[in-house]
Amino acid sequence: MPNSSRRLEKYAEDIVSTLLYTTLQSGGIRSTAVDHAASHIGKASGLLLLLRSLSCHARKSRQGSYIPIEMALKHKLLVKEGGRSYVQFDSPGGSLSDAVFEMASVANAHLEKARQLAGTMPVEARLVLLPSVLAQVLLDTLKKVEFNVFEPMLSRGIICVPPMWYQIKVKWHSWRRKY
């Protein structure tokens, strides 16, 4: 379990942003603004994918492995037993939905920061940053299910969005050169 949301953001950046950096470099796109936007999109995407996987991890008894200790304490999800601490999703008086909302808010802030940088980068870089569309779909879906990661609707289709609609959405953003 990460100690703080900052460590979790760093983990998300190390995993997802690195893929974006590599894709940008392989396309010959080198820009501080682009790298900065890729960093924010990677953090947002990584955090949202970790939230999306919480229910799967719970079924495999890796309870709350990606909820930072600080958030688990704040939302009364942290249980200490036998010298070990772990997150209990159905903790009495705890609110997993509030913790998920808080993490999703951090991801949303990163998406907003990335979008603010759109005007300062080359057009060809915007296509590489299209994973932000998936991140936005994940955010919208979590909002739709009131940040309940155990909502059965989350397991249907592409994150509650029909596959064709998702493809149209990505194509629309690609055509408009927006991410």
C-alpha cells in the first residue's frame, strides 16, 4: 500500500507516462510542454486504471492495495490487525466511494492541467496524447456510478460505453486534434 497519494501518482507516472514519453520520442516529438502534458495524462490514466481495478483486487483478496494509507485513514477504511494494516472496503463507518471520489478528483486535476497545455505544443503531439480520452471516459463512468467501483455496470463493455461510441469519441478527438 502506498503511504500517500503523491507516491501513488509517482507510480502511475512511472508506468503510464513512460509509455507516452517513449511514443513521443519515437515520433521525433521533443518538447518540454508535451512532456509535461504527457506526465499529467499518465498520472491521471494510471490513477483511474488503478481505481478501475479495485474490485478485481478485492476479489483476489488484495484488498485496497492501491488506496493510499492517508486516504484510507481519512475515510475510515484502514484496519489494523495483528501488527498489519490493510484497507477493508466494507469497513463500518468507512466510505470507499468517498476515497474513490478523492482519487478521481486528483486524476481530474491532472487531466485539466494537461489540457491547459494543449495550445503550447505541436499538433502531431496531440494525437499521441489521445489516451486522455479513455481517462475522461473512466472519470465520467465513475461519476455515473457514484464512484462505486463494485457497480456491476463497470464490468460490461468498454467501461460502460458501447465500443462503437468509444471509437467514435476517440476518432472525433483525433479529427479535431484535441486530447
